[in-house]
Amino acid sequence: MPATCPKIPAELLSPTPIPYPQMTGKRLTFGESTNWNDALLEALGSANADKAAARRAERERSGE
């Protein structure tokens, strides 16, 4: 009987949303850029967490 492999959850495979800056004018101000940096770092952290969870799922699937 072949072993069943658990599927990687779809939320780990979905793209991480790209945050866009909230601009009050045509140019990004320093304050707006710091807020955007926070959003970008949060998106990067989310993407890295998804990748780590996918790696764990793959290790479990391969029996490591």
C-alpha cells in the first residue's frame, strides 16, 4: 500500500501580497517611506514564515 503524502496547505503556497506605499502627493515623503518599510518587512517576514512552514511539511512528508 503506497504511503499517502500530506498536501502543503494552500495558504503557504499563495503569493504574499505586495504592499504599496500610502502617498499623499506625487512624491514619497520620508515619513511615508518609513511606514512603507514597515509594511515591506512585515510582508517579507510573512513570506519567510510560509517558506519555513513549507520546508517543515516537506521534511515531515519525506520522513526526516
